[in-house]
Amino acid sequence: MSKVSTNISLDADLKKEGQELFADLGLDMSTAVTLFIKQSLRVQGLPFTVTRENPNSETSKAMNEYYAMKEDPEHYKRYSSFSDAVDEIFTDD
């Protein structure tokens, strides 16, 4: 089977980290990419699940609060600066 040269663009740090990982596994970048493509062809798709990151419940609550504040800002206190908000939080009552 003849080989062809293929160019791909990667972030420099990503490439370096990938090369280090693959070297630890006894592979070079070309072999790793070949393995990825062969496995993709075998499963007729990506060889791993691709999903959006699912936030935990605390993050979901914070996001919901943000959307509520955006939708109805008059029901929430506003501060003229970040330090004013911090001062209120840490002021002893």
C-alpha cells in the first residue's frame, strides 16, 4: 500500500503533548493518527463518545440564576463595583 503525506494544523502545545504521550506508548504521531482513522473506519464513526459537558447541579443552579437575573434584573440588587459587592458579603452585621 502506497503512502501519502498529509498536513494537519494543530496548536503547538497540543502537538507537543500528543507526541510525548504517543512516545510513552511506543508510537509516533503518524502511527497514532493512522490508528485513529482505522478505528474510526472500523466503528463507522468516532471511536469515542462526543458529548457536551454536563454541568454539575451547583453550576446548573448558578446558570439558571444568571438567566433569571438577565430576564428580570429589577428583582436583583446591583452594585457599582465588585469591591462594593465583596464589602457587603464580608461586612459583619
